[in-house]
Amino acid sequence: MDEPDDVQAPQALIGPNKNHWLKALHKEMDGVTAPGRAELVREFPKNVKVLPTKLVAKLKKNTDGTIDKFKMRCTSRGDLDKTYYDDFDVFAPTAGLATFRLLMTLCILHGLMPYHYDVSQAFLQAPIPPDEQYYVRFPKQYVHPQGYIGAKMLYALYGHRTSGKLWSETAHKFITKNFPGLKQSVYDECLYIGEIDGELMMVLIYVDDFVVACANELTRALFHDKLMSTFAATYSGVLNEFLQLAINVETTTDSKGNTVPTKIDISNERSIAHLAEKFQIDTTKQPPRSPMTEGLNVATPSPDEIDRTLETPIRSLVYSLSTLADAYCTT
């Protein structure tokens, strides 16, 4: 089942995998138009702000490169919203890779197992204050079965400038309400650390991903029940993938019968292979040579000999490699 990673939604919906993409489209729009999330309209009131929407296709893959799911996202054209927002209206904290590596290190030091949860359509589970609600027109590729052309959004929609902040606040309220023993780290406010019923637990939130680290299965089960009863979420078990990083957790059993990690490997092999394919680098015929041969004479081309069409892709490759270099870790 072949499909390019950067497929565009209009092409995806008429391509060889169109049935998969159509199913993903209707699943997304069922969430957008669900009762209580939006007030559907057949025509828009006069003198109201109406934002167009567009579909974004995303092909999610497993760490081995096989297709995990076809995902379609309905996003509002927030760039067309002329409402003034200052930084406090739109800023949403995002966990950094350094924080993730720190969490993995703490898992080893304290014998905590990392588990992964994914909140489905996270932004659509964040309520919009009444004075900030807006109308959207459904994407042209979608026809509502009852003839509605758009909706007044009561919950946040991807693409709007305030949606990230609204979801961040919703996730924070979930943690503080249900787990008052967890406190935000002064190092990174996306990391929560504390005790639940006398057991150490840590939670890292990266947009819609929750990484929960704890030593006791009962502690994880408590978090599981609270999260699942509050949001629509998926439990993936022991963490094996995060931000396109492959995670391998080696474990043992401690004296209390708890499963604890002994080693955590984090690698970016999949992303490197993807970059090699994207920039047409054949690593089998061009094995890496580092460092260069001592005294290698590299000629400097004249301005007329420089192929400027290569400048943008080379810059893109260098930047991509620089971000990958920060991700490797063995704990």
C-alpha cells in the first residue's frame, strides 16, 4: 500500500487509497460536528466572522515504516482571522526534547515505567469562551448529509490561533483537578512531578501525547481511568514511539514484583532513512566518510558555477540533520 508521506488532501481523496482517506475524513468531520461541539448552520448570520477551513492529510507510520493510520484533519484558516491577539492569547508551552530525555533518565533512576496515551482530536475537547466563539465554513471536499454548510464552533478547532492555548489550559486543568499531588516543573511547565497515594509519578504532555511514568500498575490504572473518562484517548502501552523517535525499553522485575526499566534506547533511524529517501541519498553506495581525508583539496566554485536550485534543499537537509542530532540518547 504505497502513499507518499506528503500527500495533499485533494489528491488523497481521489488516489488509490481514497477509501481509507474518505473514512478518515468522515471520522474527523463526525468529531467536528458532534453534538455540543458546534452549532450547525445552513446559512450564516449577517455580520459574523466566518473562517474557511481546509483538509490536511497525514499518513502516520509505525517505527518500521509500515502504515499505522490514515489521518485527515479539518483546520480553520486562522491566518485569515483579523482579530487582534497578543502573545498571552495564543502562547501554548511545548515540551522540548531535552525534557523528554530528562524524563527517560528519571525513569531509570527511580524505576518508573513510561506509558503512552494519545488524546484523539485534542483541540476539539477544549471549550472556547463564549466571547471568542467563531463560525467556520466546512471544507469543499465535505458534504454534510443534512445540508449544513458550516458551524459556530463551541470547542477549539485546529488552525485557529487560540486553539493551542485553549487545549494547553484544558490539559493543565485536568492534571491539577484530578492529581493535585502533581506539580509543574520549574524547568519545563509541560512536565508534572509528584506523588499519587505515596507513589512517585511523572507526566509529560506534548500537545495531544501524554507520557506517564510510574512504578506501580495501580497508579497507572488510576491515571488511565481519569483520562479515559475525561477525554477520548488511546492507550498504547509501554512507550515505543515518541515524536517519530523509536523507543526501546528493556525491563526487569524488582523485589516487589513491579516491572522496572533497566535501559532505554532512543533512536532516529526511521527519520534518517526518511531524509535519505527524500533527498535521494543512497547510503549503500555512498557510505558516510567522517572525518574527511586530511589535506583534502576542496575547490571553491565561481558564482556562475553554483547551482542555486540546490541551495534550499541543502539548507533544509542541514537543518533537519541538526535537529535529529539532539535526539539520540541511551539511558
